[in-house]
Amino acid sequence: MRKQWGLLAVFFGVALVASVFGSNFLSGYNLENLTNRTALFSILALGAGIVIAVGGIDLSIGSVVCLCGIATPWLLVEHGWPAWQVVPVVLGMAAAIGLMHGLLITKLRLQPFLVTLCGLLLYRGLARWVTGDQSQGFAGEFDGLRSLALGRIPVPFIEGYRIPATVIPLAVLAVGTSLVLTRTVWGRWLLATGSNESAARISGVPTQRLTIAAYVACSLLAGLGGMLFIFDIGSAQPSDFGNFYELYAIAAAVLGGCSLRGGRASVGGIVLGTATLQVLRNAIILLGLSSQLEFAVIGAVLLLGMTADELLLRWRERRAERRAPSG
Amino acid sequence: MIHAILASLVLAAAPAATLHAASPADRAALLAAQKARVTEMAKAPKASPHLAFVSNGVADFWTIAKAGALAAGRDLKCQVTVEFPGAGLSDQKRMLEDLVTRGIDGVSVSPIDPKNQREVLDLIAERSLLITNDSDAPEAPRLAYIGMDNYLAGRKCGELARAGLPGGGEVAIFIGRLEQDNAKRRWQGFVDGLLGRSVDATRRDDHTKPFTEAGYTILGTWTDSFDRAKAKANVEDVMTRNPGLDLVTGLFEYNSVLALEVFKQAGKAGTIKIAGFDEGAEVIEGIREGSVLGTVVQDPYGYGYQSIVLLHALTQGKLEALPASGEIAIPARTITKENVDAFWSDLKAKLAAGKAVK
């Protein structure tokens, strides 16, 4: 839990600065946009968090976003497939990618870093080859399907703010993941696998099956995220769609309390980590800072938050040591 | 076995190492050497020369250019290789070096950063024939440039915006990136056209700061490094920050497409005006509906086709094919409600041709 307090302080600190010095930060339209971006990136970060919790890493998230996102309009528009076939086929493809990662990592004992790095190259390359580098879009059609991302649900008694439709899949996934992690034996086993794989295996935990399941979940979420992203932006170019999204997802998960050493995850922290990154990016424009400064500001603020957090933790530990009875 | 592999690797690396060591001969000497090579070729013209067309990135624009280059290759019965560097400057350098290593007879390239690509452009001029397309490198030893003047095209877009917003107002500029020469020139052209300034391609305004002139306030320029989610977020955030926003321009194809998307979602399509660049399908539809003022389009098919035609003529020893000015102008056109339908049907035919030669 410790990381969330520091992150919460950064989140509210940035929001406060943006609302005092920026223009219209608290307007319904801006909050609506921020909610939508947070929901979209959180879906990817949830997947990254699950894999990190089991002690792995997935660098192919951005490329799976690209392949699944590009495949959706490619099948719908170019090949005329009906939506009820496209959605399960694309999600099935994402799950198959995750299954392949999981099997290579557990059965062949290949390093997760390498397997998913190869995936990063492979899936983007496939997307570029299949489409001939032609950008793919919905050509003004499929508004019904696109409303899964573009839809807005009015909130009674609140003027100007509507809940983006992307919040629904995020809420379902976040609550589901949180329940699995905290309330089921599978969740505890998953964290135990990430904490100490050998100890968990000796204790009878099916570590390989859990690791495979984590990679399937991660790719499935990336695939779903890819679909929602392309529903949101309407068209995408395979050479750049989803580039570096794995870094945003991993950064948000780690900021939100997932340990890269495995064994620790917090769904609330992951969503908060994503929200902090999105609020930072938004604040830079609303404060009128040069967009060239964006990465520098994000890096500096997060580094500051994490350093303060670590110093606070050490201070608490020292205080606890002093209070503990000696001998 | 290992020794044999190592030896073959060393042998394979040897010609590349020699190429890298090419001395930076001066432009005039390299131009003269290429022309002398063309004259020499007249004595024994190659039946099927191998020519290359290299883009500065991956985009639909380049897919149309590729169709043009391949169509010319088919018409002239020569071998054409088309390369799209997907990872920027280093990728383009690697592709160009590899083409030279393969013994390419002529290269048409859209250099990403000509000032810092002197070495590789000199290398092509030394070993092959160099022409540029889309984005020029006037200081490089290129025999010709095929394309439009990005400054003048930017001006057309600026003039389109000025005509749509004659009383002045708040304007925001969105562009994928500003590093490359054509983007900088296009940006400056837009600003000069909007503000009704005189034609001066050497003028340089500071794009990092907002400024007001002639009744127009340029709020700023936002880049996205080709991340479309970011490009969309940029438009949303700029609209949030500036409720009085009157007009936006997207100087790369998808920027205007996404601006239109954002305005439609916010119920502001047509209220906030858009001056577009390139031919995004949604922008074309927006012009028909009246929610986009118009768009400035290039002729990428022509860039591809004319590049191969010129390089082929040179490999046949026809030095007279070189334009006296060093430039073959394929000017940009402004597409508005009046000519949008004719333009679109012509483009669709070219896109179909592009798919056929994929």
C-alpha cells in the first residue's frame, strides 16, 4: 500500500496546480477526456500489472495493441466480416499470442524479456505486412461498434460531464481482477508464484499454469485495449500505432505499487498510476508549457514523487526500529 | 566451421567499410562525376537498370508514391525497389547504404534531415545517381529534385485558413513532428500565408511561443511523434485550454482527420474551422459536408512515377532529361467543395492501382 500514498500526493498535487494555474482543468469536458484516456491506458496497465505480479514482463503490449487494433477495421472494412465475428476472432488472436508467450516461458524456459521483445517486433511487422503499410480506419461507418469507446453516459445532476463508455470495461476488469487477486486462492497463488516461484511450486502451487494464465490475461487485455483505442481514434497506421504503449503500461503498474521483482500488485494503484500519467500530460498543455517539455516534466515529477516516497518509508522504518524493544 | 563463418562475415563487411570511408568530396565535383557517368552510360545503356525510391517514413501518402514508382518501372521495363524507413533517420541511412552496396543504378530519396545526412547522400552520388523527392536537399550533390515547394504549399494552406477566417482569430497548429525540413518549411509557409505576409522562404518564426499579428493569434504548435492517441488528446486539450479557438490546421494528414473527429464528438464541427493538409478520407468527407474549409494536396503518385522516369532516362545516357533549374515541380493543389469530387475519384483510381501492385 505504501506507494499509493506518495502517488496519491503527486496526483492531487498535479491536479491542484493544473486547476489553479491552468485553464479549464476542472471543466466537464476535460474531466471526461481524462477519464476516457485513463480508462483506455488502465486496461493495458492492468495486464502489465498481472504479468509483473507473477514475476514476468511483457514488452509486446504495444505491438499487440497495434496488431489487434489494426486487424479490427481491416477485417470489418477491407474484408467485410460482420462485427460479431471480428470481435471474438481478434480477442481470440490476442489470447493465442498470450498462450504462446506463456508456453515458451514456462515449458521452454525462455526468458520473458526475450520472448516478448521478439513479440514486439513480430506482431508489428505482421500488422505492417498484412496491411501493406496502409493505415486502417472505419471510413465513417460502424458508429454502433465505435460507441463502445466513443459512447458517453450522462450523469444526473452533473452538468457537462458524462461518463465515457470505456469506463465500463475498465470497471468490470478492475473489480474482477481485484477480487481474483485478493479473495481467491488463485490470486494468492499468483502472488506467491511472483514472490518465490520455487517455494510456491514445492508447496504445490501450479506455477506454470498461473504464469501462462497471466500472459494470456495480459495479451487479451492488450488486444481489447487495441480495439478500444482504434474505436476511439477512428484510424491508425500500423508502423506507429501503439508504439511505446508497453512502457506507459509498465510505468503505470510499477508506479501503482506492482513490484518488478513480482509478488505484489494493487489494482487501485495501477488505475491511479495511469491517471497520474494522463493528468500530467494534460496539465502540460493546459498550463501552456511547451510540449517539447512533456517527457522531461513527466520524468521529473515522477522521480520526485518516488524519491519522496522512498525517503518517507526509510524514515518510518528507522522510527519503527527505534521504538522496537532491543535484544 | 566457425572460422569459415567469421571469414565470410569479414569479407561481407569489407565493402561496407570501404563505403563508409568515402571522402566528403565537394558538391560540384560529385555532380560533375555523376554527369560524366551518365554520359558514359550512353555508350552502353543498361537494358534493365535497377532503380530505387526511398521514402522518409511509412504513410498512405508513400503507398500512393510507391504505386507511381512501380507503375513507371512496369512501363519502362526496369527493376524498381521501394523502401519505407519505419524507424527514422538511422533506418533510412541503413537502407540507403544497403542499396549502394547492392550496386543500385539510381536512387530517388526523400531525405529526413539532409543537413545531417551529407555523408550518405555523398556516398550515393559517388557510387550511383542521386535525385531527391518530396523534401529537397539543395546542398547535397543531387542531380534534380522532384516535388513541390513545401513553403509554397504551406502558404496555400495558410491562405485557405485566412480566407475562411478573414476577420482574424485564434489559431492552433498540429503537426506530427517538426524535425524534418519539409515540415519546417510547411509550417512557416502556413504562418506566412495566414498572416498575409510576403513570400520569403528563409523567414523563421519561433514555433515554441504564441504570438499575435495582423489580427490572428497563433496559440501554439503541438507535435505528437505520430502517436494518434496523443494527437487526438492534443486537440482536446488545446480546445479545453482555449474556449475561443476559431481555427485549427493539421499539417500532417492524420492531424486534420483527428481534429475533425474531436470537433464532431464535442458538437463543434463547422464551428471551429479546419484547414487540412493531404487527403485523409474523413477530411474529404468533411469538405463535402462543409465542416472542413479545404485541404492542400500533393501528388505522391507523380513523385514516384517521375522519379523513376528521370532516373531511367539518366541510366540510358540522356543527360538532357535533367531540368535546367534542377527541379521538376509538381505543385500542390487546394481542394475545396468545388473540386473535391473530381479529385476524389482520381485519387481512388490511384489507390486501387497502389493495391494492385502491393
